[in-house]
Amino acid sequence: VNRPCTRRRFVVRALKLGAVAALGAPLLARCGMDLGEDDDPRAQAEQYDADLRCTDTTGLLEAELKVRVENNYVQISPHEEHYCFNCLNFEEPAEPGTCGACDVVPGPIQPLGWCEAWLEIPG
Ligand code: SF4
């Protein structure tokens, strides 16, 4: 499953790299994207695999598991517009179709998931 190359994804990359001005053009070129594209989260969600399981918490410490539980992380978001894939805290998977990671919630993260620490991407 290929992840959409969206304006939000671009903004997150730039924010996390902390170099919007310097890296903007190269990132855009790499992304091959149009900044005017549709950013409808529901349409983007259709491009992810809802059957992907990101539940293996083997190796996590008890305190890390607690963070997962306390933030009410779920595999499939109950919201129409808020998902891990469009959360500022999301770390994209190394390979398309695999689990991502999160700056807040430890362990594997389903891109279609959600938790109470969801944070909107500025811009
Ligand atoms: S903070 Fe929550 S919603 Fe955001 S990526 Fe992490 S688990 Fe998903």
C-alpha cells in the first residue's frame, strides 16, 4: 500500500526536520506532489490497510504499555478525520504497508489508528 504524498505529510517532514525554508524545494521534488491536492482525510484513509495489525507490544516496558493504555490507543480510529497518519506525532513506517511509530505512544502504530494524544498538523 503506497502512502499518499500529501501537503500534510510534507509539512510534517519539514517541521520534524526543522528546516522548512532550506529543505522545502527538495522535499517537494522528492514527493512529486502538488500543494493544491485534496487533503480529505477520509479519502486518504482508504489508501491504508485496515487489516494491518500493529498490536505486537513484545519488548515494551510496563511503563510504555501504560502510556499506550492511558492514551486509549486504538487500531482503527473512531473519528472520520483524525488518524495516526495525519497526526503530528506519527512516524511513518519504514516500508509502505507496515506499522509506523509515534513520538508519544510506544510500540507499533497502525496508520489508521488514533489515540487521545492526537495532534493536528499545523498549516
Ligand atoms: S499521538 Fe496518538 S493519534 Fe498521534 S500518532 Fe501517536 S498514537 Fe496515533
